[in-house]
Amino acid sequence: MFQKKLLFFTLGFVFLFSGCGQVAPNPSEIETGRNNVSDTTEIAPQTVSIDEGGFGSGETSATTDGATGSYNSSANGFQSVYFPFGEYEVDESQMQRNIDRAKETQGKIKLEGNCDEFGTDEYNYALGLKRAQAVKESLINHGIASGRIFIVSFGESNPVCTVSSDACYLQNRRVDFRLVK
Amino acid sequence: MPTKRSIVSQCIEGIFLKYLLFVLLSLHLFAVDASLTIEKDVEQRARIALIDGSEQFNPLAWKILLSDFKISGHFLSDTKHYTGDLASNYIPASLKNREYVIKYKLSTTPKSTLWVRLLEASSGKELFQKRYRISMESKLPFLLHKAISDINNVLHYSKIDWINRYVIFSRYVKAKQSEIVLADYTFSYQKVIVRGGLNLFPIWADAKQKSFYYTSYASLRPTLYRLNIYTGSKEKIVASEGMVVCSDVNHNGSKILLTLAPQGQADIYELTLSSKQKRRITQFHGIDVNAKYSKDEESIVFVSNRLGHANIFKKSLQGSAVLPVVFHGKNNNACDSYGDKVVYTSRESSHSFSQNSFNLYLTSTQGGVTRPLTTTGSNQFPRFSRDGSIVQFIKYRGNSSSIGYINLETSQSLLFPFKSKKIQSIAW
């Protein structure tokens, strides 16, 4: 009989203290919110909005050269130079028309390096710049004064074709020529 | 007079009861440890339920609250939308087995106001209450983030202050046109802060997010400016032929890492802002870009094609040795750093333009295990949170675009879809 009482006592003891493993914070450690005042001040102030328009709005469009069937998005009689994926070595066969045209003209020549949309931010801009630099060196090697040429990279920001195809992406991996007046 | 049979029966019963007592007491003695072990190994997150006391259900606010709790890694929230009186301490019986109940009420007139109460689920005892108010309704997501980070802090979990920060990014709108946008981390709030022309590579100039650097193409030479987002004051920092990008800002904002190309050659420089002195860090005939301070700003990690393809390298700011950090992949062309940790993008497929193009990996400048963080889609622009606990990235998959977050401790991830205008660069 005593053992039965002991059993019930033990069962009660077990059930009474079961559940002590619950992870609850110590109420004394809880900070109670005070005074109901918003403290979102760091994001509350109004931010500005500025307009830097006026430059760069000129879109570039690609045309197809009737004689050669090649694409072109350069101006002033120049022919854009195109590159394989990830490459920045100039195919000299694409340069002759540009060398001739550079010799016919005067004034500064701006070379704009461009990429397809693959690759990420900075690397793509550097790749576009390497393409422009390679074309610049080719022009210099063919007698064009280095002081006439300056380069800029537009990375993937200036696509002339937005269709998802290898042929389209090829049109975007290019260096465009512009005469600067 | 007990029979022999009943005596034997009582003895067996006694022995059984003794064993039963022993087993029950043993179970209880070890139950606490067992319980704690299970909680540690299986589920450390606090189970919570949200009770909405608003007059009108706001699905966006509800979604943001659930996202905040989930990405914190500290809470396991009910996804069921309960309603109830904000002021009452009554907890429905069905919710008493949660650890906490959060009651909230949202009102958008005349100002966006959020009332929040944190209650202990078992007793209904109030642990925290606060009212948040902001005049611009569009900034409501920040109110919600602030409330959740406060609740997190009240319960003494590790900080999740990163959810309160602005995200800044540039996106293309058309050829040679982009805009710079301020957003909350979910992209629920968005505001164009610079529009017109081509403005790229925004990055925060200070820890308090008052100013940011960006590259402007408004003149013939790309130019780096610093713009104060509250006053609109703009300061020219540096210009360079070819390209100029601010890749990273040191902890106290006194120095920045730049990619410059003064002779048409992209290399990494460090600029001390007070003296405007530039120091060339790398000198290579190929591509060196994307420098990030590493290891207490004693060294950098950066992207270079010096082994014939884009890969991640490290270099001491004082020494000359350049060492690879990553030993797999043939096109690892973007990275971010936090302490010794490095997260980077790797092009996976051999075909240039396949769908499964870019994945993220986590590695260390000290060697060790490299861990994949994503497995599908095109995942780019990896960025660490300021405490290094979360990785932010942009995911393109099919025709959809999302901003994603990976909690490195819990491996939980969240994606927030956004309308697809191509992101150019992002900072946090």
C-alpha cells in the first residue's frame, strides 16, 4: 500500500516539474518599452531626388552594312569592332576601314568599349575598357596619334540588341567609334 | 490469511513497482538535459504567433513581418493570420504553447502608426510595448523592420540591425541611361534618388548611410562623386579616363578602394580622402577590379584575370605578393569580403549563355572549406551585411528577378521578387 502511495506521489512530482526545459527569458532581463515614442528618426527624414539628365540620352542603334553584311553601331564612317565572348584581342581584319577613316579625318576619336550582359558589374566595365584600349593600340600601331584618341567603357549599359541569342550578344561585344567635335 | 499465491503475487507487484519508480525518477532526472539537448540540436528558434488588431488587414505589412522574423533566424512564426484586440492580454488556448505572442495594430491615417506588444504566450504577461510613427506612408516597411529588430533586441538575441538599413542600387532604364534607387531590404520601399544620364556603382560612404559614392558619366571622363541623400550636396572625388569605380569604403570612411584606368589600364588604387592622395595597389597588364578590404583592412581581395580567366585573389596592402583565393571555376568575376570570409560569383556552365549561369560560394582567405550558397538561376552581386551574418544577392531566373538573402548561420534564405529592370550594382 505504501508503495502505491509512493508511486502516485512520484507521478505527481514528475508531472509537476515536467516542462521546465522551456526556453523563456528571465522576466527581470526583459526591457520594457518606455514612453511610446517612435525612435525611427534615422529613416524618417526626407531624402533628396536629383536629376542629372542631359547627357547620355542618345541611344546607339545598330545598322547593317549592305556591302559586307556586318553590323555597325559606330558613327562618322567608322565600323564597330566585335569580339568573342570574354575576349579583348583585336581581329586586325576588322581594323582597316577604321584606320583609313581615322587618317581621312581630324579631331579626337572617342572609342567606346561595350560588353554583352553576362558577367558582373565592375569586371564587365573593365572588359569593355580593355577592348577599347586594344583598338586604341591598334590605331596607334598604324600611325594614328595617341593624343587624338580617348577611351571610355560603357560595360553592358549600351546594348544595341536585346534578343536572347548568340548573334545578338555578339553585336553587344564591341568597340564603337565617334568623332568628337 | 494470505495464500501462498497472493504472497508471490504481492512480491512480484512490489518488485514491479520498485522498478517503475526507478524508471520514472530516472526519466525525470534526465528529462531536463534531454529536453535542452533537443532544443539546441533541433530547434533554437522561438515559436511565435502574430495577432493583428488592425481595423483593416494589410497583406504587405503581414508579409514583411513574416519575412523579418524568418530571416532573423531567431523566430519560428505561425503563418496563420490571427486577429484580436491589441489592448487585451488574453491569449487563445491554441496559442499558449508558443513562447511569445506579438500583438500589433497598424493605422495609416493620418500618419503611418504601428503599435506593437510582445506577450509571453503561456501567461499573457507583457514583455515589451511600443508605438512607431512616421509621416511618409511609403516608409511603412521601415517601421515594421524597426519593430521586429526591437523585439529581437528585447529578447537578447544577436542583433539584426541590418534589416533597418537602406539598400542602394543602380538599374538600367535604357541604353546609356540608369537611375539610382533607395530601398528597404525587401524592395517594398523604393525611391529614385538620382535620375537622368548614366550613373553607376553606388556604394555607401559612411556607416550611417548619409552619403554615397557613385560614378557619373555626365562628362567625357567618368567621374566619382559623393552625394548627401538628405541635403543633396555633391562633391567631386576623382575622375579618370576609361573607368572609375569606388569598390569599397574602409570602416571609418577615411579611405576608399578604387578601380581607375588613367592610362586605359584598370588597376586598383587606395585613396585617402583627407589628403586626396592616391596609392596604386596593383599593377597588371590585364584586369584588376572589385577590390574589397579584408582581414582588418590589412589586405584586399579582388578580381583579376592574371591566370587567364577571372578569379579571386588576395594581396596585402603593404606587400607585393598576389595569391589566389579560389581554386575552382573558370570565371569567378565578382566578390565581397568580411573579415576572412569571401563570397564570390562563379559561372558554372561551359556554355556562355545557359540558364544556370552563375552561383554563389562562400570561402575563406585562410583556406578551408568552400561552400556553395546557391544552386539554381543566375546569382550575382553578392554583398555581406555589415555584421557579416547575411549575404545579399540578385537572382535572375527565367524572366523573373529577385533580391535574395542567405542567413549564413541558419542557412535560411529569402527571395523578394521585383519587376525586372536590370540591376547594375547594389550596396547595403
